[in-house]
Amino acid sequence: PEWQVASSDGHRTLWVMFGIMVASSGVFALSSWNVPISKRVYYVVTTLMTIIASLSYFAQASGHATSFSCITVRDQHEHVPDTFHEVCRQVYWARYVDWALTTPLLILDLSLLAGIDGAHTLMAIVANVIMILSGLFSSFGAAGTAQKWGWYTIACVAYLFAVWHVALHGTRMVTAKGDRSRNLFNLMGLYAFLLWTAYPIVWGIADGARKTSVDTEIMTYAVLDALAKPVFGLWLLISHRALAETNVEL
Ligand code: RET
């Protein structure tokens, strides 16, 4: 078979990302020490998020947590009878473990910021877990089949459900908190939405259609992960400090 695997460039990127996630976890954990209890939950949630990403990147960089998804492809020639060959692509399933745990934490951050009630927060979080698990099943499904794209469709529906819940209830609840909180939530929500929407697109081109190398896939997700976790986290922790309306008493 033809093997599509990461090269040393991909591995280097994974190690760099491991370093970035460990460093962010350190910064977030240390900065949580002098924070009043009403703000503490944001620090805990954000630090847990980068700690989990560190574990996932360690697993990927050290060569664990990967498997192969093989498909049969028809050869491109005029001969009869048709011949086929196998294409086996490396799938880093650690990514899905990471995302299944960290996207709920990101949703929790946004929900707390806006003051969304527990029921709607829970629905958005569960929809999110369904989205990631469906994406995992899809990545091991046979190419071009109803099974693979069926799981992909389910994942996209779950994604829209989660976005809808956070956007609708978030904007409704945060309006009561005043202009500054509302502007912050709208800006952070838009930033998250644009970034998150890139994931299913990258997935469709890389894991789905197999149009990019495994290295390119690793590097694209690395940029997205850096923007969605450490950058998002830093922004949240710095910006909500001055806003008493975003306090949470848990
Ligand atoms: C998949 C494929 C199936 C369809 C959809 C997906 C969405 C993934 C998303 C991931 C977000 C990850 C984040 C990570 C943080 O570091 C699973 C790729 C809709 C939205 C924010």
C-alpha cells in the first residue's frame, strides 16, 4: 500500500506545540494564584484546557496515539481489467480525545462569560462531544461511503446546534450585563466561531478527501490550536478581569 505518514517536519511541529501548551499551562496556572474566588473558575477551566492539549501533543509527538485508516483506490489508467491499490493514511486519534475534552471547556468559558443557564450550557457541551466523536468515527470510515460522510454530516449538525445555542442564549443573557461585557462576548464569540469553522473545512480537505500531506495537516491544526487555546485563553483571562458583571460564584 501507499503510506501517508508524518515526516520529521511534522514531528518537529508536534514537539513545538507540546512546548507551547506546557508553557501556556504554566503561565495560566501561576497567574491564577492571586485571583479572587469569583474569577477563579475561568483560570481553572482555561488551564485545564491547555494541560489536556499538552498531553495530547505529547502523545502525538512521541509517536503514540496514531493509527492507520486504509482505503482502496482505483488506479488511473486505461487498462482492462481495473486494478486497485491501497492508500493508508496516518490518523492521529489523540486529537479527538483532546477536542472531546477541551471544546466543552471552551464552551464553558463562553457560557460563564455570558451567564448562560446550566441547561443550555449542558446542551451545547453535549452537542459538542457528539460532534467530536462523530468526527472520529468519520475519520475511520471508508472513503466515499455513506458511512463516512454520514458521520461527517451528523458532526456538522451537532456543531450548528452548539453554535446556535451559545449565540442565541449568550447574546440574550449578556445583554443584561451591560455594553462592555456584551462587546467582549460578541467579539470573543465571533473569533471562536470563525476559528472553529476552519476545523471541519481542514478536516474535509485533509482527512476526508486526503488532498494534503499529513505534515500540512499537522501544521494547519497547529496554527488553529494555538489560536483557539493559548491565544483565546490569554485574551479571556486578561479582558474579563475588569468586568465585575462576569464574576461567577460556583
Ligand atoms: C470535525 C470533523 C467533523 C465535522 C466537524 C468537526 C469540527 C471540529 C471542531 C473542532 C474544534 C476544535 C478546537 C480545538 C481547540 O484547540 C470533528 C473536525 C464539525 C469545531 C476549537
